[in-house]
Amino acid sequence: MHEHPRDPHIPRDPCERLLRDWQFRRQMAQSYFRALILLDPPSPGQDPQQRELRRDLNARLSVALLGLRHASDQLQACEREHAAGRHGA
């Protein structure tokens, strides 16, 4: 019997899309964190642009961390669901 080629756009693992989303969100959070680390430490006489950039990066990091947590929860739920299906079959 001849097997049809697999469509590369359809994930083989049912959780693969969630894993890619988690990896993307982790990279985003790491990027914002690294950018914050590279900024000069806050000081009373700091340039207003630097303070605004720090506030913006902090806000972006907070949103990225929330998204990462959500993606992590979804990925874990998917993995548990499919692990239970494999063991229960």
C-alpha cells in the first residue's frame, strides 16, 4: 500500500503548535529581560527618555510573562491530555 506524503503544515504531535507558541513567548520574555539588564541602572538624575524606555520595557516584559504563563498552562494541559490518552488506550 502506498502512503501519501505528510503535509508539513499539519503537526505530527497534537501539542506541537502549543510548544512553538511557548518557545516564541519564552524568547520574547527573554529579549525584554535582556534589554532591561543592558540599560543603565535607574538613578535620580536619569534621562527622562531612559526612564520612559525602562517603564515601557517593564510593561512589555510583564505582558510577555503573562503570555508565557498562559502558553505554558495550555501546553501542560495538552501534554497531560494526550499522555492520558496514550496510557488509557
